Amino acid sequence: MKGNIEKNLYTDVEQLCNIRPFRNCYNVTSLNKAAEYITSQFEGLNIKIQRYYVGSQEYRNIIASYNTESSERIVIGAHYDVAGDTPGADDNASGVAGILQIGRFLKLYRPKLRYRVDLAAYTLEEPPFFGTDKMGSYVHAKALYEKKAKVKVMISLEMIGYFSDEPGSQNFPLPFFKLIYPDRGNFIGIVGKIGQKKITKQIEDLVRQGSSIPVYSINAPVIIPGIDFSDHRNFWKFGYNAVMVTDTAFYRNPNYHRRTDTVGTLDFERMSEVVKGIYNVILNI
């Protein structure tokens, strides 16, 4: 099973990274190819395509749901667009591969859950739309809010595939963080905002229990660079609990937003542990 998970993750990342031209906001045909691949891998779940427009151009979120009878839901999201002309293996084909594998777990094991699970593949997370109401996750969060949907928590998978055991490979936004967290980039981070420590700690504990990956969490003000740098930010805007699961992006990965963000730079063994940890969250939260 372990080898199959790693193989699946590799295949998903490779498929997305091989799309040309690169799947950024200007290459909508490429974004649609990515959306079609994601949709094909979600087959067997309840799939909804959430279409919206920026000017005259249509963009798509893909949302695959399980256990739709439950009134309260967990949203696990990842964006499939990239920044500029980059392959986007870690940012963020890794996160998309994560939600696709969770979908496979749900289809294979058919667990009985307390909550509905929505696996959401978002578009337009990257610049120039980052921080605007054109982000796919903003569109999704707003729609849930307007229909008064109950959301237990939103979990954003934002770069989950780059790890390093080299001393000094982990950097931080503030120097004192080095007193609290490892200086090696060999762990996964759970990032929440001030006031949401309980849910952040619960998710940290469940990821740790369900995997062999070292896990650390933080609840910090959004003024610290990186704390709100993903799709979870839009769920915060609508009052929902939300966290980001991340390898810490540019604080660790030298390939961030570069052409060198390729499949070969990722650690699929450790990435598979992250995904197993998130699946454990779904089962036990």
C-alpha cells in the first residue's frame, strides 16, 4: 500500500507539471486540462464544477464530496494553478495530489464519518489574483457562507512535498522561531491564526498519530509573512475555522516560484506520510 500511495502521488504531480503551456491564469486552456485531469481522478465521488468569471473568462473550481448526508463538513482544499511560467511541482501540484489521494482513500475504504468531506481543487490562488475576491477559494467560501453551510474546519494543503535533513535548511520569518522549531526542513507545519489554537492543536495531534512525519503547529498573527499565504485565508474572512498544512514554502524550498520547482525535487515517501496524517484527521476529528 505504501508504495502505491507514493506512486499515485508521483503520477499526479507529474501529470500536472507536464501540462504546457504552464497552468497559470493566462493559459486557461492549460488550467482546464488540469481541471479535467483532477475531475477524472475524483470519479466515484459526488463532483461539482463551480464555474465563475473574471471579466469574460471562465475559471473552474472542482469540488468532490463524500458523505453528503451530513450537515456539517470538512473542506480540504488545494490550488492547481501556478505562479508564472513554472512547473509548480511543490506549489502546488503536491497539495492537489494530496487531495486526490484522500479521494482514493475515501472511495477504497468507504469510512463512516461524522462529517461531510469536500475535496476542493481551486484556481487563481497565485498572483495577480492572490488576495482578491477572484481567488477560487474566495468564491467557494463565500458560496458556503451565503447558504449558511456548517464548516467544522477548512484545511488548505499548500506545498507538502519538499523536505531536507540538512542543518540550517529551515528558515523562519522571525529569529526567535529558531528557539521553538527545528533548523532542518524535515517536518510538516500546521498553521493557524490567533484564536484558533484548539482546532490547530487537534489537527496537529491527529496528523502525528496517523503518520510518521514530524509535525509542528503555530498560531500567529496574520501580519507575519506567510501565515495567510494560501486558500485558508478566505475561510477566515467568512468566520470559519481554517488551517494551512505546509512544508513552509519559501522558508525552506529554494525552488519556490521558479522553473526548478520540478517533480524530481520532491520527497514522495514523506509526502505520503503527510497525506496519511490528513486522512487520519478526517477519520477522527
